[in-house]
Amino acid sequence: MRATSRNREKRNRAQARTEDGSALLLAIFVLVLLTGMGVVLLFASRTDVRMSQADSRAKKAFYIAEAGLETAREQLRASLNYVLERRN
């Protein structure tokens, strides 16, 4: 009985030694997978920030142009009023 239990222990130890490497491989695989996901999320957020900045610049340019047009309109209106007052 002792011989069979010793043989089982030897087999269990040998099997445990071969499984140690597979656990390490699995841990490395999970680490690489999580790192890859982090890199993808980093690039996605970076792209989103750039798009947001471009949108902000476009809106700023639009409002500046609109303010310029409003200023020009007021100047034209003032010039027209001046000309009409001089006629009368």
C-alpha cells in the first residue's frame, strides 16, 4: 500500500511541475491581452480628444466670423444712415 501511495505522490509532483509552466504562460497571456486593450483605449481616447479640439476650433472660427459679419453689418448700417441723413 505504501508503494502505491508513494508512486501516486511522485506522479502528482511530476504533474504539478509540468503545470507550473502553463500557469506562467496563462498569466503572461492575460497580461499581454490587458496591455493590448489598454493601448487600444489610449489611442481611442487620444483620437477623441483630437476630434474634440478640432470641433472646438471650428466653432470658435465660426463665431469669430459671425462677429466680424455683424460688425461689418453695423458699419454698413451706420454708413447708410449717414448718407441718408446728408441727403435730407
